[in-house]
Amino acid sequence: MAKIVILTGSPHNPGTSKTLADAFEKGAREAGNEIFRYDAGLQGKAAPHYLMLEKASGMEVGIPDDDPVENKVIPHLLKADVVVLAASMYYFGINAELKTVIDRFYDYNHELKDRHSVILVSGYGTQDDMAAIKLHMQKLQDYMRWPSLGEVYADDSWNSGKLAKHAQEAYELGKQIH
């Protein structure tokens, strides 16, 4: 049994990257894995990830005391065997909500190394349109020393038939993790 953390970023519910994450999670649960999921894009304004600091010499931003990434996500990441990043492609990159969570890894880079990773990305473009996001994710995996267990880049995800095929790929990928 693996401890899996699924991080999503899209604010669309339902949405195409959520469809991929849901399918992966279903397969991973059926395989008997322990899952923690954080949907960054669905947190709303009630859960800011940064705030401006007025009295911190040399600092421009800080982390609120009630920050959900610091208090909920990071503890699960530190115990995880597998990290799943599920994003929608926005202007050839990942969406800002997920990027904000990933940026928070910085203070924990050493502790987070040597996990395994899965990438799930949906986009309304072609595979060629996803070249920049693929490179970004590969560089992130290399930097974090997270060997890939697989990825699904769901191109033309506006097409329900193609999205269903990619969701099945995500489900099968989830079932393979133990």
C-alpha cells in the first residue's frame, strides 16, 4: 500500500483535470492505497496561501497561521510515497492555483526528495501545444528527484470521447500503484 497525495489546481468543477484526478484516485483506492487529496483551485478566497507582511524586515510576503497548505498538505507530503500533480493547461503552463502550492515545496525540498510522481494534465490543445508544460513537469520531477510512475497528457480534452480515453488511462495508472 502506498501513501499518495493528489494535488489539483483547476477551479473548474467539474472540469477535465478533475476528471483525470477522479479516475486516478478511483483506481488507486481500488488498489488499496491511502489517499490524501487537496484541490487548490476549489479552496476559494477563504484560504489564502500568502499574505503581505507589514512588520517583517526584508520580507514582502508571509504564510498565514491558518494556511491549509502548511497545516494540511505539507504534513501529508512529508509522509507520501507518491505525489500526483493534476493540472489544466493555461496558456501552455500549469494553472496558478497548483503552481502556488508547488512553490511552497521550497522550504521542504530536501525532505520531499525521492518520492515518486504521477503527472495528469488536461488541455484543449494538441500534444505539441503541451510541450512547454511537459518540459516544466519533467524539470520539476528531476529537481525534486521524483522518478515518474507515469503521466497522462490529455490533449483535446474538450472532446468527450478523447477525455474518456485519457480518464481510463489515469484510472489504469492509479490501479498499478501499490
